[in-house]
Amino acid sequence: MQVAIVTLFPELFAPFFATSLMGRAKDSGVVSVHYEGKLVDGKYHGLAVACFVEGGAAGPKESARLEINDDGTIKIFSRIDSPGHYQTLRGGQQTFRGIAFGGPHSIAKVELSFDAGRTWNECTIEPPMSPYSWVLWSYTWQPPKPGKYQTVVRATNTKGQLQIAELVRPQPAGASGYHTIISEVSEV
């Protein structure tokens, strides 16, 4: 069995299981999930999660256990999903779309830049399904002229914290940095 969890917060269990296929599998008895940890000063320490695929009378067929350390946090994250990197854009209006995630806090604002981050335009965000879910964002842009534009996205959570701009690899403390694409406008 393969279990892939990017980062896990105890307060996300209920919303995740209420809205996911894992939740339905758990409710029907196909999968069982067990977690343990100690709540100290409002934070879980030494949290462990175990998922089992039930195998009938013989017991669990497969299992996976995930250990989460004390400082496991999700950094504010945003990305551009459409258009793609170096996709040729034609026509007057272009709509950019993507997602943003704030970990334990929802996203309050997403901004898009077409000049490598010198100026920013506020995007429209759809209301999140829960305080812990991704938000979908969009922005309709009128390119001023043909050319290549370094397009960058950033997000701010409901606590006013701005996404970290510095590009950092995932290990050891999680990835950060603004997602950047080149938007190539061939005609307006």
C-alpha cells in the first residue's frame, strides 16, 4: 500500500475524512486509521498516524505508519496551473488560474505579477470549502504588447503572513519560493 501525505495537522483529520475517498473507505470498514500523540500547549507532539487496509479474518493486509516531528509545519504555498510555462498566448484577454494553500490558516489574498515581482495584481479567490482547504484563484489579464513576461504568484494567509519568496528545496524544512512561469504573448 502506498500512503502519501505531504504534511499533516491533527485539526485536519475531521475535514479530510469527511470529504475524501479515504473517509468513505474508513466508514465502510475497508481502511482503518489510528493516530496518537500528546497535546502540549495547544500543539501535538510526537504525532503518529497508522493506516491499515483490512484483509478480513487474517487481520490487516497492509499497513503504513507515518511519524511527524514536532516542527512539522506547512508553509504558505501558491502555484500557477494555467496557462503553462512558455505556453504561447494569443488574443486580448488571458485568464490565469491556480491554487493556494495556507496550512493551518486559510488564504486571504493571492497576487500575480507580470514583471518578475516588481508590481502585483490582486486575484479573485473562490471561498474555501473549509478553513484548512486549498483555495482556487483566477486573474484575467490584458497584455499591453507581445513579448515574454515573467509571471509570478504569491499568497497571504488570514494571519497576514506572506508566502516566503526565497526558493528553498524541500529538505529538511519544506519547500518555499514563488512559483514563476514565462508567459509568451505572440499577439494582442
